[in-house]
Amino acid sequence: MRRARTALAAVLAGAGLIAGLSGCTGGGGGLGFGDKPRSPRDAIRILPDDGAKGIKADGRIEVKVPDGRLERVKVLRVEDAEPQEVEGRISPDGLSWKPVDGRLLLAAKYTVDAVALDGDGRRSARHTSFTTYVPEHRFIGYFKPENRSTVGTGMIVSFDFNREVTDRAAVERAIEVSSEPPVEVTGHWFGKQRLDFRPRDYWKPGTRVSVALKLRDVQASPGVYGIQQKSVGFTVGRSQVSTVDAETHTMVVRRGQEAPVSVPVSAGAPKNTTYNGKMVVTELYDVTRMNGQTVGFGGEYDIPDVPHAMRLTTSGTFLHGNYWAASGTFGSANTSHGCVGLRDVKGGSSATPAGWFFDRTLVGDVIEVINSHDRKVAPDNGLGGWNMAWNRWKAGSALR
């Protein structure tokens, strides 16, 4: 315990400890930044377009830059629950990436992550996704978390179906979520296309969770049948729950039996406050682009290389590193558009509060925000189901 406190003290002292955050998302809407560096033009071009649906098998994936070079490109294909990396190559001149096998698989989701240096040596990043055509009269469910992954104790099993489900009881009955050691796990429907599962309380560390998909030939709605028949699973790692106090500008990190560690932060400014409530880390990016236009903030900001970014909500709330804010902000003021920020340096470093926390974080870890002048995050915004009382959660099952 003493080692954890001493290590962080050294990190904070070496990093200057206090700096400021200038933007993200929260109750006010999307993700944003105030003080920011001049944004380079969007040089990374990806096909298919972000959010494209129904792409046919002969469609192509392509990543290009007009100058500079691509540093890395990672393309994942999710046919049902288990992502598979798509093999591809960057061209000798560094200007393009193409897959080795150009044919797309149907009924799959693809994600593309690219990092590039432009002609002036500036780094930028881009993340896109698209889905391929699903044959008529079939439905599938996209699953979180990844198969065989190790996750935090707050992980919620979540299915997004590509078609509306009218017979929710039949579909829910065909998905079995069990654990060792055993606990009661119940489903809850959010609308007609999303079904989440969770226990009453956070999973215990070391729990092994199995998910059996028995959807083949299950009728979700008239004439629409499932095709998935397989078992997947994940392991629950150590417990880490962090509490962000928006009034005191601090985050207290509680990990297992270690002594709590307090880290200075900056949350949402009065006009763009941060959601209260329990949020679960769903994605981790060592570097990512944050553009206000994607979350309703117009052209207020466009930062191509935000380091150590951890997604908390679907609407765009992140906990992330900040290298551009004025010194003295962290621990003393809330200046963002709703995100929670930690002191960082350009390019990211493990020797900063943001790098220290990022290196210790798993998908499924819980971040709870208190004392913010905002409403509680919605249970279906990201994996926010822990904000719902157990009896209300169970009432959302189609089997009860």
C-alpha cells in the first residue's frame, strides 16, 4: 500500500501535479475543449465512411493519407462476439493501407483505428466503424465485452441487436449468462434492440463468466430468425473503483486492499457539467481524436492526439489526459465540456497522473462522479446500469 502511494506521489511531483482541462462531454451534451492548439486538417481518409451500414461483401476497406505516413492501422472484425484482426499492409511509401483479403464478411461489424504523421510531422488519430450487410430475415447480437478478455468488476454484459426484437422473452431466454462462483444474473431491455445482463452487485474478483448464445432459429419477430450458436466468456480481474468529486476536484482511486490514492482532476465547467453517477470504462485509447462536431459542439475544438483516453459514456464522456491546459487547473477548477481530465504531456507518458491511471485501468472498471451540478447518467448511456436499483433492473426483464 505504501508503494502505491509513494509511486503516485513521485508521479505527481514529477509532472508538476496541477494543470488544467479544457473540454469534453457531460450533461451539457458532447465532448469538448476550450483552450486548444491549432488543429491540423483531417488528413486520414478511411473507406467505408464512419457509421456506414449495409456494406456489401465486395466493398473495400482502405486507409489513406495525402502526405506524411501512416504509423499504424488496426482493423478488427466482429462477426458475433469475438473480434478478429484483419490482416493488412501499409504501402512502401506509407501513404495507404489495404487488407490482404479484400472481401468483407457479411453480418459483421468492422472497426478501424489509424494513427498518422502529416507532412509537418504532426500526429493525428482517427477511429471509425461500419457494419456489413446482414442477409434478409436474419438477426444477430453484437456482444460486450470481448471473448476471453479480463475485465473490471463493473462489467455489464451487453447485446446490441441489428434488428428490432418483438418477442423479447424468446430472445432473452436463449441467452444464458452464468458465473463461477455462481450469482444471480438478470437481463434488462433498453428498447427493442438492446439487452444488458448484470448481477445485483459488482462481480467479485476472479469470477469466470460464461455466456451461451442459443439464438439459432429463435424467432425475434415475425419471419426474422437468429443464426448464432456458440459460447463465449470472460474473467473478472482485480477490483478498482474510482470516485470523482466535482466539488473538490479530486479522484480517489480504490484498488483492492491497497490504500486509497487521491489524484487532482478537472471536471465539467458550470455550463457543461459532468454527469453524476456510476460509469463503466468501455474503451481505452492510448491516443485518439476528439472533435466537437461529432457530439454537438460545432467547431469549438478538434484535437487529433488526445492521450490516455478512457470512454465512459456513449454520448462522449471520457476520462483522459490533457497536455494543453494552463498550469494550476487540476485540483482547483472545473473547466471542461463535461469530461474528467488528468494532467498529461503531449504524446502521453506513463510518468504522469493520466499515464499512471491509464496503465492501471481495465475495461469494466467503475468511475463514479459525485457532487456535480448535473443529473445522473442514464442507465443506457454506455454501461450505466449500475445506477438502477436492483428491483427496477429486474422489472426490465422480459422473463419476469
